Amino acid sequence: MNIRSITAPNPGPFTLDGTRTYLLDDHAVIDPGPAIDSHIDAIRAAMPNLRTIFITHRHADHAPAAIPLKRATNAQIVAPRGVLDETDRIVNDGDVVDALEVIATPGHTSEHVCFLTNDGDLFTGDTILGFGTTAIFPPDGNMADYLRSLHKLRARNPKRIHPAHGPTRDDAVALIDEYIAHRLERERQVLDALARGATTISDMRTLIYPDLDERLHRAAEVQLRAHLIKLQDEGRVPLAFGSWD
Ligand SMILES: [Zn+2]
């Protein structure tokens, strides 16, 4: 399978250098991206025989371009439930479409899926990025599910990771291990902050990210909340820490 990508002109704090739309041979795309005309035109020019539009999850930097692309080309949209009303085929864990296996990977969002080829090419959407970490926003985002999804992907022993943001990584298993280690380290820091007397999420954020840019405070606090919810579900943090706003 020939794999190329086109990066949409939507760089930002969560999208890194922009959304990467993957082009598979001449007939399929993964994560068509935002509905920006120049990006849609670039996909159409590169994919004259587009038949299938795969989508990993519902976020606005991944899915919307599927609608104008479908309208222009009659390609079918393949996505998990809850992504777009225009989806032609709703997929579930274990389905295979056009030689891509669907792997359900809830965590970043509840419906998120990854796609795996027989050659070990793994398209991870926002579950694993080419650098940095992904954001887990509760309640739809779920840290416990996310860690299970990372282990599930690792068990498939992929060769390459093609993320929706950031570069393709040839060190797929090592990258997944880094992702798991990073979350476990953060979890340890959350427990440590509680042991040191943090009584609010903002105390915890100050202890764990002492020099963080103020503009990122809220995003960091939401990640800490995601960790706390996991630890509370596991009975490792008292539920009394429930109202942390
Ligand atoms: Zn996303």
C-alpha cells in the first residue's frame, strides 16, 4: 500500500502543525480534516479515484471535510458511530474495510478508532501523536479507557505509527511504551501531590507543572481531572475529592 499525507492549514496548540490527511494508494483517505477549501482541493487533486473516506473520531479537525468530498466524488464515508450523520458504513472493533482493520481505541473520545494494515501501518488519529501527548477531556474522554487502548495497540506490535498530528514514527512500539510511561508518571505525580496536601486541582497543577504558561492552565487541569477520575474509579483516591472546581 502506498501511503502519502497532506497536512491541512490548521496549525494550533492541539493540532500541532495541522491535521494530516493520509492518502492510501489512489482510492482511500483517512481523516479528511477540516472543511477548508484549499485542503479539500488538494485531496481531490491527489486522489482522482477516491472511493472511501475513513474517519477516526468526530473532532472538527478530522471529520468535516468528508461531507464536501463525498458530495464531489460519491466516495463512501466509513466511521464509528456518532461521527457524522452522512456516514455510509458504521464500523466497530474488528471490522475490516478495504484491507484496513478497525481497532476501537476509546480514551481521547469514546468512539475513537484506529486503523491497521497487514503490513503493520497503524493510523492512530489523536490516540497517539507524532510528538507531545494527546488531550483527554472528561467525561467523554476517559483516562482508564485510554490506557487500555494504548496496551491494546501495543499488543498488535505495529511497525509504523501514522498520527493525525506530527510525523510518522518508525519506532511504533517504543513510542507506545513512552506514551504509557508518561501517563503512569503523571498518575504517580497526582498521587504525590495529594500526599503533599493538594486540596484543589489548581494546587495540584501548581505542584506538578510549576512553570506552566497561564494560557495552558485550564488544559493541564482538565488532564489532572482525567487522572483523578481514573484513580477514584479504582478506589485509589477518596471520592470526597470529587468537587475540585
Ligand atoms: Zn481529537
